[in-house]
Amino acid sequence: MVLDLVVIGTAITLGPLHNSAFILLLASRRGVRKGMAFLLSWLANLVVVIACVLLLTGGEPPARHSPPSMAVACVKLAIGVGLVLYGAHRRRRPPRPHGPPRWTARVDGASLATAAGLAWLFQPWALVGAGAATVVAADLSSLDDWLALIGYCLLATLSLIVMEMYTVWAPAAADARLNALRTWVEQHQNQLIVTLSLFVGLWLTAEGIYELVV
């Protein structure tokens, strides 16, 4: 479970879409507050998903090859195959120039509630779903599993935490460097999405097949 959570958490934190949106929020008026609202909403989403899974399992992992564990393996396999197909589709699709989303023009006047809502909008739900399927194996009687769950939430939020703290401590330097980072991310957005989708998709596909067969 721990290795799966590390892979999924890393893929979540490196996602280009939410990082670009977060940098735009930080650069706007009251950017630090909006960034904090986005960050806390993002983290709350991860915690809520994990809490719902643990409520369903009672904090005890299902027995191997039981109907629940087989269902979880099928979910992982389905998400994995879906990510692979999506990554392959994005890779074959010719690049298309496009302007910034409409909401970026109104980011300066966005409220804290809007900033928090954007975190839910930009959440990579396929990866969050994969994380939820992995959390089914968590045993709440184990301190190691508790630490793994906390580490997963922090890892999946790490890029946001780093950028928020950087903006608080060095606002002038952060503004220039984060905007340069956003430009680079937007220029390589398709490659990043393809790479993350294929890597995590193949990982989950292999994991799902292994759990179903072995």
C-alpha cells in the first residue's frame, strides 16, 4: 500500500493543471489568502475521500481474494486502463493552440470561496479514486498505516505547500519564478499529462492484474 500511495501522491502533486491554477491565484490580489483557501480545500478533499473509505471498511483491510478485495482490484485495473488509454489519446492528438480559460480573466476578483471551489474542480479525480482504492488496504490498528495515510495527503499537496510558503517568505522572488514556472508548465502541459497518465496507468494496470491473479 505504501509504495502505491507514494506513486499516486507524486503523480497528483506534479499535475500541471492545478499547479498552473494555483500560481495564478498566488499572483492575484490577496493571492496568499486565496492560495491558502485553495490549499486547505485541496487537502480537505483528500482527507474526506480517505475518511469515507475507512468508514466503509471499518479500518480493517478485506481478506485477500474476498469479493471486496477483488472489487478493489477491478477498480484499480479499470482506472489504470482508463489512464493508459487517455494518455495514448493525448499523445496521438496533434497539439492545438488555445487561449487561457475564461476564469483566469476574473481571478483578481475571485473570492476565497471561489478559490476553494477551484481546488475541487482541478482535483485529478481519477488519481484520487486510485488513491481511495489503495486506502482500502489500510489497517487503522497499525501506526505505520496511519503514517502512510498522512504522508500520502502531504505528498499529494506538497507542490501547493512549497509554493504557498515560498510566496509568504519571498513574495518578490516567488512572483517572478513561479510565473516562469507556470509558463514552462503550460508549454509542456500535454507532455506532462501524457507521461503521468501512462506511468500511473501502467502501474495501476499491473497492480490490478497482480491482485486478481496472485
